[in-house]
Amino acid sequence: MLYGETPNPLYERAVRSHRLHNERWNYPMFVLREQIAGGYWNKPSYLMSLIVQELAKPKSERLEWLMWVDADLILINPSIPVSVFLPPTHLFPDVHFLGNRDQNGLNTGTFFLHVHEWSVKMLAKAIAFPMYRTEIDLGVSMDQEAMAHVFNDTTPYVPKTSQDWDRLHEAENELDVKERTKRRNLRSSVGGTNGEILYQPRVWYNTYEWHHAYEGKKGNLLVHFPGLEDDRWRHMSDWLDVVENTPTKWDVPLEQTMYPDEVKDYYTGLAEASKTLKQADELAKAHENEADQREAVQYLKDQAEELRTLLHFGSDRMKSMKEKVEHVKTLFPNEGT
């Protein structure tokens, strides 16, 4: 998105870094240069228009995914194809959103949207959110907060940060069975959590530049400048000088970066969590009417529900998910016993 009476040369240079990357990998590029909605609502409105245009084409001619990138992100490693982050369709056919979160929750500086009717409906809800949920203050980043609320619209509380997850886990350990069941039923009704949304490690493609340093390392895809206020322009200028004057400095071949191994481990872990969750559900159902197994079955259900919550809301917390998978597996009977 680049519009306004006075062009911003730093944003124009940042966009050029993406244009060169797109030309290298033969990706089409779309830049909004005129306002089509008020303020922050330009982003979801423009995205919805692009997806609708693609859906109007024959399926064989459509793009499959769109990657949104704010104007204050600079592409620093053009050797990384963004397709490396996309889910294997044979394992995750229903995933339509790939995004990331920081200490404040969802960050929509960059994310992936599947060209699918689900994306149209989600964006429509986000755009309409301030009209049908007038009691909610969306703050400054209204489109971002609206999207976060849409993802979690029907539940009273969904953890946003690592600290929130820790507090939730501690609190739930103190709940009685009745209250845990109540919360489980609430979470199972949350809109948009049937595998459509995946959160990924933020540093993969939303790596931040802080006031004091860059949080990434050589080989990272890009650099983002949120929260720097007026200091943003100096940092952007310094990075753009590096990218334009010494383009090979941060250019690292894909196979020499952390991406292939980390992305593979991520999707392998999610697949294993899904498989374990299915097994747990089937085992609990098979033994739920056995009086002598009632307590064990209830504990299995509770642990499976914690895994389900991680899978649907915390897929970027891979260490916690792997630990929960291993614990749930210990509740399965050994074969042959």
C-alpha cells in the first residue's frame, strides 16, 4: 500500500526490494496506490478485492496464495522463495491463513492468505467488525485487532502471548472437572479454528529491527520496523543502503539457511499432533462407557483438549506442542497389553 500526496522515498525503495525478489521467482506483485477505504481498512478491502478477482477466474488460472507485506518491510535475502512456508496440501488441505504473533498478539505486517472463499468471508467479517461489535475498542491498529477478534470471535478468552499460555495452563490445573468441561465446550465452538489458521514462528518472515539491533541473522528473508516511531526512518535508510549497495551481503542460498529444516520440523510436528489427537479422541470414545475407566478417560479427554487448543491456537509454540504430544502418547495402552 503506497498512497498519499507526498511519496515516501523509503517506502518506494522498500517496495523495489520486493519487486526484484518477485521478478526472480516469477511472482506477480500488486501495490495499492489509491485509497479505497478509510485508513486501516484499505488493507483488508484491497485483499478481498484481489481474492475475489482471482476466484472469478477458472481454477487453472488462479493464484493459490497471496502474501501481504506492509510498506515498512524490506526484502534482504532474495534467495528464499516464499513458497517454502506454505503447507503441504496433502496434509493440510483446509489451511487458509498463515500468520504470526508478537508480544502483543497477532501481527498483520505480513501474512499469507489462501485464494479461497474462506478468506473472503474472514475479510468481510473483519471489515464489518466495528459495525456489529460496536462495544469493542479496536485501538490504533483497527484492521489487525478486528482480524484477531474474528479469529477468536466466539470464545471469551484465547491466549495471545507465551505468558498468557503459561497463566492459562496454571489456572486450568486448579479447575474442577465440571469447569474444564465447560471451557472445553466453549473452545470447541470457536469460529475459524478447525485447522484453517496456522501461526508460524514470527522470525521466519516477520523479523524485527529493534532500536538496538536486528533480531534475525544472516539468511533471514526480511526485516520489519514496527514500534520504532520516528527512529524507523533512520533504520530503514541504513538497511536499504546495505541491500542496494551490497546486495550479496545478506543473500544466502535457501539450503544454507535454517528454513528447510525448521519448516519441515514444523509441519511434521503439526501432522504428528493431529494424528495423536485423533487417536486420543478415538480411544476416549471407545472406553467412555466403562465405569472402571471413567477417571482415566476424563484425564485423557482433558489432555487431548489441551493439545487441541495448542494445535488450533498455539501452533507457533512447537516445544509446548511436542511435549504435550509425548505426554498424551503415554496415556495410550501399550500394544499387546
